Amino acid sequence: MHSHRHTVGFVAFLLSAIVLAAPTVARAAAPASVRIPLVSSPPRLEDFEDMAPSGDSTQLAKVTDFIQQQPSDGKPATQRTDVYLGYDGANLYAIWVCWDTDPHAIRAHLTRREAVTPPDDDYIELTLDTFRDRRHGFLFDVNPRGVQADALWSEDSGADYSYDTVWDSRSQLTAKGYVIWMSIPFRSIRFHPANEQLWGVTLMRYVAHNDEYDYWPRVSSRISGRLNQEGLITGVEKRLPEPQHAIQSLRVPQQLAQCG
């Protein structure tokens, strides 16, 4: 009888421990997210002349603390990257402030579109999983000279750079690194026709002189896949412009070819 009471008590203790631990596990598994604001006026590249926002751009949401994927998976990035995000009725804005302790080592070439490739150039990359299927996304690259590349991302086959759409970017090399301004029209991508959007996102910076890939949120090379490790963009509300079908590649996967 004494042994039975001990057994019952031990089981009750284990059940209590599991229940108490469950919320902690759930919180740890939640993806990183950023809530982006509706801006009263479009941000400008000139607002970041000192590698920090000024004027109306101070209202943008900030993402920082990038983590290496390569060469030292899981360690903090060797170079600081700050990304400022916002939107208005027509566009999603992303301004990348890329600090570098050795700015003379930044690699940036004026070359043809779609020719932004490591290790020839530093570059930044925004991937939007607008349907949150964690399999497909729209990918946008820019190097420090403003050269663009865009692609459709698939977890099965990687980046398809035959895809082209309409978007804008500007860049500025500085004494402390470089700044890239991106404006992606909502008409140039596809998404669910919901009043409040919830998109998957990865932000990546390639530091050429270190052959280093840095991500927000962390995208570990120890885990198969990229978009299954994505973060979330929230805060994009109200009805957005309908996607413009004419500028979409004929090779858009079925998941991305749905009407927005």
C-alpha cells in the first residue's frame, strides 16, 4: 500500500511537470515575427544618409540580430544588418542598412540584371511566402550597386530566375557599409484576398569577403529547407490592390498562380 501511494504520487508529479512545461515548449516553437506599420508617406533612401532612419522613416519597424547560416551556423553575424519595414496602399517597403567594419572589402559590380551571384558580389535577399505554404515564395535580390535579381523560390528546386516582375530599388555605398531601398508593388505579387495579410518571410544578407550568409530569422543549415524556418510579417491590413496578371511569369507554380 505504501509503495502504491508512492507510485501514484510519482505519476501525478510527472503529469504536473508535463502540463507546466507545455506552454514553454509552445512559446519556444513560435516563429519570429515583425508587425509592420502603415506609413503616412513612402520612405526615402535619403532618410538613411547616416545609416539610421530620419524624418518619416522613423515610424518603420526594425529587424536586426541576424544569425549566420554559413560558415558558423547559429553564431551571430559578423557584420550588423538592420532592416526597416513598412507599407502603404500600393507598396511594401524594405530599407536595408548593412554595416561593415571593412567597407573597402564590400564587393559590388554594375552588371546585367539577374547577375547578382556569390562570391562576386555582396547582396541582400528578401523572400516572401505570401500564401504561407512554406514551399513557395517570391525572391528579391539587390547588390550594393542597385543591381536587381528576382525569382520564384521552390523548396523542391530552389530559385527560378526566369521569373521577372516589376519593382524598384536604389542603393548607396557609404563609409560605414551600404544602404538598399526596396519598393515592391502589391500588384506585382500574389496573395490571399483577405483584409489582414499574414505572410512568411526570410531576410538574408551575403557578406562576400567572409563568404557569409546571415539570416533573420535564423535559417539553420542543420535543418532541411528554408521556408519551414521562416518568420512572419503581420500588420498589413485592409484590401490591397489586385495582383496584375500580365506581369507574372507563365511558369508561376500553381500555389502562386492563384488570383490574389
